[in-house]
Amino acid sequence: MPPVADNQYRITSMGFSGSGITFSGLASGVDTETIIGRILQLERRPIQRFQLDRVRLQTQQAALSQYKSLVTSLRSAASELNNGATFNLMSGTSSKSDVASITAGPNSAPGIYSLAVSKLAQAHKIATAAQSTPTEALGLSGKFLVNGKSVEVTASDSLTAIATKINAAGAGVIASIIDGGQGNAYLTLTTTSTGSAQAIALSDVDGSGALSALGLVSGAAAIRKPITNGAQGIGFADGSTPVGVLLGASVPAGDVVVNGVAVNIDFDTDSLSSIAAKINGAGAGATASVVTESIGGSTVYKLQITGASTPSFVDANGILENLGILQRGYGNELLAAQDAHFSIDGINLTSATNTVTTAIPGATITLHKANDSSPETTTITLQRDSTAIRGKLESLASAYNAIIDYLATTASFDKESLESGPLFGNSTVNILQSSMFSNLLFQPPGLSGNYRNLLALGVDFDSSGRMTIDSAKFEAALGTHLNEVRSLFVESGIIEDSEISFLNATGRTKASGIAGYEVIITQLATLGSFTSNTDFTSPTTEQETLTFNGSLFGNTQYQITMDAGKTLDDVIAQINADNRLKDLVTASKDGDRLVITSKRHGTPGGFTVKSNLEPGSDNTGIGTEEVSVVGLNVEGTINGEPASGLGQTLTGNIGNANTEGLAIQVSGGALGSRGTLIYSKGVATMLQRTLDDALDFVNGSLNAGVNALDAQMTGIDDNIKRLEEALTRKEESLRRRFLAMEQAISRLQAQTAQLGSLLANMQQQR
């Protein structure tokens, strides 16, 4: 055996080091690296199996997520058919689209109408007199009003500069420049809205005569907006602020003469309300009031003066012009403010715009062409849009077939190769698919007529399970039995009582069958109402603020302020015109007492109200103590089972065997038995609720399936991590053991060498 080098031990000790450099079997000649590698390779097989399982689960999860996406699309299509409005889809046509067009809404009814258009609504357009150029200084100075907005001009202003100032005022007009060359420059004003009521109101504020100098006005003043036996002014932001503040201009005080009686008005101190009070107190035989109107979502306040006959006015200082009661003639009127004039089936109608939404309920007519002497005519037709309704069913079929096509590959099994798709045998998918198919073949109990299932409508399924539609058969059913088709798809509740209507139900509500559910009413819902205890006989002498609150107002305080000079009728009008209050309460009177009534029944319509004034004959009489007002909720039973009332809605209680979640509206009628409600669940209703349950984020089976796979993969990841850590420890242990072996062999080899050397020396000595 050859001698061993002195550094043999040190070299061998490098076989296990943090550097990753190893020398295998330097002492023993054994390939320890190969041995360790093969041992670890065998130990790694469980990890490889886990990794394969993870890939399989990941593929299943991706497939299930895609399936969930397809189910979501089907749910959307089902919800469209589970909507009664879907079966009200209408289409509108005009025989002469250049005369008028029509858009049908879901609530419009079939019909054929003859339309004749004599005038189109048009915006008011006026112009100045001809000026030298658009940019030359005009040498005019002063203030004037455009629709109540103050515009101040200076001597250095040109037509262009004045146009810029008018546009910046936000007066509801567009100021433009027309340059026809030297001596033919014009400024035009065009209203942003059409209709005769939108005629431009122009008046000088300071007597400078700037409007006359521009040629925008000329001649004597006349009533700008006549109303029955009177006149109405322009709109202001409120009725209690001095008019001069609202105008942004100081206007000289002066007298106006109403029916021969002088009334002094000072815009620096007088509001619309105080002006009305002055006119009412002057004994002129005229009644002035402040009325409100909602324009563009905002409330505006207008002075209105009426009498037994139209009052006469003298306005030497232009005060009534500034209020919009009077208006001088227009110097250069290019287009008069005009309403549309038309007739439908011989009935004459007008509209402030060319878009008419009220003439035919649920439909919008747009007027395009008119002739005053020989009206333009067209025939308008509204009819059921069977194509659009069929399209909803086709969307359902398309969404369902997309699922069938997807499962044809992802849930398949090849008998020859024994390979299966990632969703093959998936219980979540199998159960849901079975439920879907059952829903589509569902025959709702309680239906009558020929159309009790989808097969009767021309819906079928081919050999691969895909949905097919016989379009002709379906449209024929729509044309002759629309209500039956609607009841087949949409859940319905039918009762002969016209004052009871079905609202909705839940997945826990059971179909009644033809026997129906008896409805018994023991209490009708009422509107909460409050009547003042004090007669309101004199106009208000000071400002009064009413504060409302309660459930009707979302438990949020709301205030309305009435200015001094208001009568009981004025207060009623202001409450009923208020942007917020008009939708929540109704004001009326009982003799000389104010009555405020909620517009919602029962506890949802409850409200409180109080005033900042103690009760008196010159105010609402509500008083400073908060008054609580609430109506009664409806009470009764459905199918003999308890039900809860909220306003006019009666709902079957949770836990009821049959009627849980069944909601009806009771709008009136007698107490006692009101007949039977036949409740049936439509095909689309059943399908949508099945899919809603499957897609529910918390308890849905599809989300649970995706989450379960995710949990399994997380468990596999944990197992792989644990095994990898164990392998690392085993590798370290093996390397330590082989290193110890090499070190031991190395020591033995060294000892052997030493013994051999000792023996050789002993032999030499002999």
C-alpha cells in the first residue's frame, strides 16, 4: 500500500463544507456523491407525486373558475328573462322619419297614431343694430339685465367684449358675433332652451339706455309673460333676499303703479316677498304672491300679480321690467321664442321642446319638420318588439350552450386512452348541471293555457344537450299569448282584487298551485297627517322656518323658510313646490288650518316637524315643540300564516311553511278576506335563483369548490415544504456520516503506514 500524504486528513475533511465543494471517496475510493444522490432521488418521489397532484388540482381549479364565469353569464341572461319589463319591449316607427321619429319605452302600449306638425319649438334669437366693427369701442356705459343677470359695460367695450361679458353672466343665453364687414357687425343673443316661456328678459338697471343704444330693445313695455288675469316675473334664487343683492346691482328706488295705486319699491331692502306684501297691502285690487318653480333641478322664485281682470301697470323707473313683469319690445328679433304645435289623432297639443315625452305614455316623439299652413304629417306605430324579446331567449340559449360546449371537453372521459378532463366527475358541476336542466324543463304549478313549459314555446335540446329554439313558434306564442309566455318565465302572483298586487318572493317561498293562498287583511295602511291647531288668517309678519326630520327624511334634518308676507295658500304652494318636500309630503288646508300629510304609508312615512315661531294667526301654527307624525302599517295573514306589515307591504314571516318572503302590496279596500293569490315560480326565476345560490360569495357551491381546491393545493404546498426540509436534513446527515467514514479510513490508512514504516526500520536495524 502506498504511503499516505501528511495532508490526507485535511483534504478528506473538505468532503462536507458550506462551500458546496466535495471530494468523494478520497480515502475509501467509494463514490459517495452518487450514493447520496440516489438515496435522495428515492426519498424525493413523494414530493414528485405531490407536485403532480398540485398541477392536477391547479388545472381543475382553472377549469372550475372558467365554468363559474360561464355560469355567471347564464345567470345574467336568466335575470333578463326574469324581468316582466322584458316582455313589454316595444318598437316604434314613423312613416316619415324626416317629419318625426319615435322611441318606444317599456311602458308604452301598442297603437297607431296620426301626427301633424305645424310648428317646431325654437329658441329665442335677437340681435343688436348694425355696428361698425366687432372690435371697435362703442362708447357705451351702464348696467343692464339679461334674464335677471347683471351685465356692466364700459365706454371701451366693443361688441366682442360685451358678448364675452354676457356669456360669463350665465344668463341662459349664448352671445355671438356676426361680422358682415364694415358697418355690418352684429351681436346676437340666442336662448339655450326652446319654447315661448324662454323669451329673453332684458331691462336697463341704471337708466343708462345701453340696451336701447345697442338696438336690442325699443318701444313701450308690455307684460312679458301673461298668465290668467295677471303677469309673472322672471326667476330669482330666493324670495327673502333683497332683490338688489340678487341682481348684483344697485337700482334706484321708485314707485310702480298697479291699477292706479302707487307702490314704493326699494331693491336695496325689498325682497320678492316684501314686494308682494306691499302690493297686497296697497289696496290696489291685485293679489301678489311669490311662486316657485323647479328648473334644471333648482328652485326659482317668481313674483306673480293677478286680479279679477288683468292688472294695469305703470313703470316709470323700470322696476317692473327688472322684475320681469314687463318687457320692452325687441329691436331686432330674428327668431321668436316658440312652442312646438302639433296634433295627434286630431287633438291639438303644444310642447316647449321638440322632444315630446308626455303625448303618448311611455314613448318619446322627436319632431323634425313642420309647416304652419300645411302641417307635415306622418303615421306613428308602436308595436310589441318580438325580435328583441326573442333575442333575450337566444342569449339564454347561447350562454347555456357555451357551458355545454365547455363541458364536452373539460368533463369528458376517453374510454380508449382512459384520459379524462379536469372537471370529469366533479360533483359540484354535476349537481349544478342537473339543477339547471331541471329548471329549464320546469313546469310552474298554477299556470293555465297552452304554454306551461319551454317545450311548448319551441325550445328543445339536441342529442348533445344544446338548447335549440324554434323562432317562428316562439314569436307566434308572443303574438297571441303574451301574458302566458310572461308567466312561464317570470314569477307571478295573480289575485282578482285590483287593490292588491304581487311584489316579489324569495327562494324559500313555495308555489301555491291552483288553490292559491288566501289573503286576509285586518288593518289597512294609512298616511301620517298633521293639522295645525291654529287658524292661519293673516299674512306672515316675520320669516318662519319649518324643520322636518324622521324616517321619511332619512333621519336627517331638512328646513324650509317662508318669508314675511306669505298667506296660507302661499305656504302651501311653497311646500308643494319645494324640490325635496314635494316628493315626501303634501300640504293642504282644512278651513284656515295648515295640513301636512306624508306621501308614504305607515312607519316608513313617519316624520317630525316644528317651527321657529310660537303658534299664531299669522303663521303656520305648528309651534316650537316638535310634532311626531306617523301612519299605520298594513296588517293581515297570507295562507293563514303570519305576515309583517311595513307601509302598504305585507310580507310572509321568516319560518313560514309556505309563504316565507312572499310580499304583496295592499293599496286599499275592505277588511277581511280579499280572495286568493295564486303564486307561481317562472322558469327564469327558478334558474336565476339556482345560479344565485351557486354563485353566492359566502355559501355558493362554485366558490366553495374553488376554495376547496385552493385549500388542497395549500396543503400540498405545506407537505412539499415539510418533505423538502426533511430531505435537506437527511442530506446533511448522510454527508456527515460519509465524511466520518472517510476520516476513519484515512486515520487507519495513516496508522497502517506508520506501522509499515516502523516494521521496515526494525528490519533494517537487524
